[in-house]
Amino acid sequence: MNGLRVIPTWQHGRERLYVCLPDGRNLAWYDRETARVNLLREDQEEEVLNALRPYLTGPVSVGPPPVPTPAELARLTLHPDDDLAPNRPGEALLIALDRDPGPVRRLRPDPRRRALATEQTVGEALDRLRESGWHALHSIPLPGGDRIHHLLIGPGGLYAVHTLYARKQRVTVADPRIALGRHEPVPVLRRVRADADRASHALTAEVRAVLVLVGASAVTVQTPPPEMRVLTDDALDALTRPGGVLKPADIEALHAMARDRNTWSRL
């Protein structure tokens, strides 16, 4: 068969090479990450492999496309308006600032902008963990106007991550309160625990609470908060060290459930 075209595409951060007929119909696709050629028509295997030969970097497996898992089917049937996966870090703050930028103040910046920069710093770091098998969701809306800043799902379990701006400040942790510099202590840790508890209820799985202090100059823990992690933004890789808690299929299933807005609206 002559005239086959190879068209590269990117889907969900993964490169695929599609082999197409001149009229645009697909015959197969090559997934570099799994080193597999998925054939839609087995009688054209030789022609497809010949077309892909310049792009193959080693041995590949060849066969029909795999049957979608329940998690993949759930993702495919999810309405775009209900899919939280495209949310950017600080999505809710970005929308709020777009609607109402507020006055320009040099001496006392809008606290929303500090909060946004904080969520973006942590969110971008969590997104980089994808290569290690982790999924991060951002700005998950909860009934009542609350939201979970970040939800991390991976081999080490699930984490509800709350961020706090602490640039160049000494932080004192005395459960349930956090003191930034000379400011009065505030019971932030109650909110962090509540977010994790609500996530556990929504996903019917254990979700651990994490508070990330962004830019802190020093952290003193007077009363360690039980069943909670308090980290600085340069120590986020500590979350990925535990492993063996969730299997890949469980990770995908929980991610499919968590990215569905309707999962959280029932709380």
C-alpha cells in the first residue's frame, strides 16, 4: 500500500505517531513510551511497520489497541465542563483577579497575588512529579466556596496540599496554630485537616494533610501536628519517597474519580 503518512501528535503529555491513509483515516499509532504499535487493521501490519521504520528506535510490540480500563472510559465520557484536570495552579485566584484586578498598590500588594504566586510555585513543582507516576490536580472547588489547593495522587498515596505564603519569615508551628513572624498565630491547621477529611470522604480513600510553607526563612515546630506533614516548598520531594501504597490501576481510578467535578459537589 502506497501513500501512507506518519503524523506526530501529543496527547496527555505523551508522543504518538499516527499512520494514516491519504484520505486521513487512521491505520495504526505508535506509542514511544510503551514501545507499542497499535494496529486497527491487522492485515496491513507490514505496510504500517515499513512506514514507521525511520521512527522506531528499538524492538516494538505489535497488536490491536488495548481494551480501555474503567478509569480510561470514565475520562473519555467526562464532560469538558466537569473535568478538573485542566485546572492551572491557582485557577480560582486567576479567575477572580481577571474579573476584579483590584487597585495597583506598591506598598501593600493585593494578598490574592501573593497567594496566587504561592499556589503556582507549589503546583508547578507537583506537576513535575508526573514523570515519577504521580498526578496533581489543582484548585478543586468544594461546596460552600472552599477549595483544595492541590491534590496529589501517586504510588505513595493521596495528599491534600494547602499552601501558605511565608516569604522571608520565621514560622512557628504550635498545633493547631501557625505564627508568621510577629503576626498573631492563626488556626490554619484546622483548615488543612478539614480539606483532607473532605477529600477522604469524597474519594472513599485515605487522604493525608500537607501544609507547604513557601519561602519561609526558618520553621520551628513547637507542637507537632499529628497525622500531618508540614514542609517547605524546597522539600516537596519528600512526599514521593514512600511507595507501594497504591498500584498503578488504583492511581488511575482515583485520578479519574478526583478529576470529576461531580465527585466534590456531593460533599
